[in-house]
Amino acid sequence: MMKISERDVFTVITDFLSSDPSDEELLSYKLPDDLQERLSQLLYLNRESELTCEQRHELDDYIRADHMISRMKTKTRLRQKGLA
């Protein structure tokens, strides 16, 4: 398993955003499969047992990243409709 510091969700997202994606690329953005799989694991562990502090921090990062990307997508849609 890859350590958080080697490939975390914010590094992946900022790498994507620094590539200056088009509106369409941003709106269709999804986490890479390995990070999506890790998120699924963390959510499963959270339902089935208590997360470690490190796992809780990692899950919180995924939640914050999801909120950030969701807001960006919403703002992009509004701008496309001339509402922002």
C-alpha cells in the first residue's frame, strides 16, 4: 500500500488543476482508480470499526477534497449558464 505522503488526494488534485483543465475536463473529473479504491477502503473501515488517527485524517482529507472539487464544478456550471 502506498503511504499517504507519497500520493495523497490533494497532490493528485492540485496536479490535475495545475494542468489548466478545460471546463469539460473539470466537470468530468474523477479520482484515479487507486485513490477511489483507497477511499472505499476507508469508508468500509469507518463503518465496520474504529479508524486510527492516521486513517481518520486521511478520510477527512478525502472529504475536504470532494467538497472543494464539488464547489469548483458547481461554479463552473453556473459560469457556463451565465449565472456567476
